[in-house]
Amino acid sequence: VPMRVQTRVRREDEYWRVAVQISSNPHNEDNLTDLTIIMGVPPMVKGESMITFPPGGMWNVSRRSVIWCVSELSGGEKFQLQARFEADPSANGNSEQPKFPVLVRCQC
């Protein structure tokens, strides 16, 4: 497996914060290059309120997704990013934690 993807979602007052960590396998023969990270955003959050850390995530309103591009990860290297969204007040009665599926593509 060339990489591991971990996500963590937590509620902070009226916000949802998503942390994503991409870890390159230290046994990879080559670096991972041209990574594209796509995260789906559920309707219970306001996608247009997105703030990303580090900056650079691009919001796609028609697909309700965020896209990040990373040029390279060396063997054993980790990359972390976060996104924060306002919770949709109309979904307040829903106590279920939203799901933010993540897909990562790269040249291996």
C-alpha cells in the first residue's frame, strides 16, 4: 500500500472541523507525486463557509467537494490538512456526526 489516509471529525461550537493526514509508506521505492486529495462535504454543513489550513483547498459547489493538490511526498513523509465548516442550522436536530469521505490519487 503506497499510502495511509486518516481522517478525524469533531464539532466545535457551531463548526465542524475535519483533519486529514496522508502518510507515505516508508517502504515505497519512489516518492509519491502529483497527489490529488478530494473530500466530499455532506449537506449538513455549509460548504461555502470553508476555511482550510494550510490555505489552498478549492471548494467545488456543484460537486460539494474540496480539492487539494500536493506535488510530492517522500517515503515515510506525512502531510496534514484541515478544513472547517459552519454547521447548517437547519440540521441542528441531527446529532449524527457528518461523514467526509476522502479519495486520494497520485503517481506511484
